[in-house]
Amino acid sequence: MSYVARDDRPADKAERYAEVEAEILAVLDGELNLTARMATVASMLADAFPVFFWTGFYVVDEVKTDELVVGPYQGTLGCLRIPFARGVCGAAARTRQTQVVEDVHAFPGHIACDSRSASEIVVPVVDASGALIAVLDVDATEKSAFDAVDAAALERLMARVFAA
């Protein structure tokens, strides 16, 4: 799948990620509130990449620490809670490894929050101490929408925004 730019944005996906990362970091400069940071990241990523159908965060629940609860996002209705033991988000939270899924319908235990989702990338989000605080979840309506470029760029962005 090739990245399709809209407006005057770069056609190269890696170049677009670098550009939007700089924009996000500039907007967030000095902002300490975690919710504001997540909401800004979700909004700016969703706007930057037309293929992103659902873009947002699932936050580690403060009481049920083996469960994620929906946080700031852009898109259709998200699942409210996801146990670490289920789905792509749960796998990312459990293993603390980015999950790139070409076909969500072939992923064992996939949770279909919206049946139109076809592929997904989920990146663990850790704070400066290394504690898991959330996962970034991005869905697309087409299969194989995400690759190593997305994984590297989103991992770098999460580290710069939340672990710095």
C-alpha cells in the first residue's frame, strides 16, 4: 500500500511522520497534563493520515491494573474496556511490544469495536520510569495499512511525548 498525501503534505510516509511529530512536539511544548497530551496526539495523527480510521489511546485502569479503559480518541465509538488477556490492544499491553496486524479478522481474540476495521497497529506507551500507562491504537478500514515505517515512527513519537 502506498501512502496518499492530501493537500500539500509529503507523499512519503516517513517524511510525513517526521513532519507531524515536529508539529505535535511544538504544540505540546510545556503541556504536562496527560489527557491533553493524548487528546492532541490522537487529533493530530488522525488529521495527518487519511488511512487512520480510529486513532486513540486505551489507558491502564487505576483500579483494574490488568485492564485498559478508553481514553482520548478520534473516530467511531471505541470499546470501553479491554482486558490485557484479549485483543490486539491487550497483546500490546501484556507484551509491551508493538503489534502490527495486517488482518484483524485473522488475529486470535480480536475485539471488533467497529466491524469496518481491517488492520491495526497498537503501540505501548510508557512513562519516564518505564511504567506502562496506555497503548496507542490506530485502525484502518483496509488490510495491510501499517508496516515497519508506522511502527518505528509511532514508537519514537510515543517515547518523545510520554517518556521524555
